[in-house]
Amino acid sequence: WTQRQVNGAGFRDARRIGKFIYTQKIPVGRVVASPFCRTWESANMAFGRHERIDALKILPAKDYSPEENAVMKAGLLPFVATAPAAGTNVVVMAHDDNLTAAGGPLLEVQGEAAVIKPDGKGGFTTVARIKPDQWTLLAK
């Protein structure tokens, strides 16, 4: 199984996202990433750091079994269903398969972000979706 690499557009998107979050003074606490190179490289490009979380990797399948979806959901929920430390946000660089397995939306394009809010009951709601080319528009 071969990992898909981050291309030049992906690196530019990551830098643009990091710059937007920095200039808007959005407080970032933890930055966690899947061990796949495209996720942690994007995290480093955007935020200059990451924590490798093996539970965030996707499994090598096209059609996931209920058991495989449960594994991916269990790996993601601690980061999206738990409130972050006061005054911070958690950035999760993972995969759309993790998010859909946990009950979130299917993201449409590479680099699309979902803004998640823990619901206080062990779940979360998606409050926004931001495609890579929308970050610049948000800054205006």
C-alpha cells in the first residue's frame, strides 16, 4: 500500500491555512496528525509541529467493514468529541474516512477542513466546512 504524497498545491494550501489561523489569532493548542506523510507534513507546514497519533491512520481498504469503521471512529473521537483545553483549539490532520466513520460529513476535496464542536455528550457537530481555496476569502 503506497501513501499518496503532498504536492506543491497541498503545501501552498497548508501554508495559507496556517497563515490564516495565525493572523486571525485563532488559538491552537494540540496539533495531532495521522502517521501518513501527507497529514503530518501538512501539519508541520501549517503549524510548525504535530503529534503523531497512530490511531488516526486510515486502514488499507476501499470498502470498510463495520469493525474497521468502529476502529477509525474510536481513533478520532477523543479529539473531536472532547472539549479542548480552555482558550485553545485542537487541530486534527487526518483523513475523510476517519470523519465519516465517526458520523461526520464526507469532505469533497483534498485539504478541505471541517470545523467541529464537541457536543458534551461524547459526540460532535460540524459547524463549518472550509475548502482550501476559501481561506483567503475568509481573511478579507
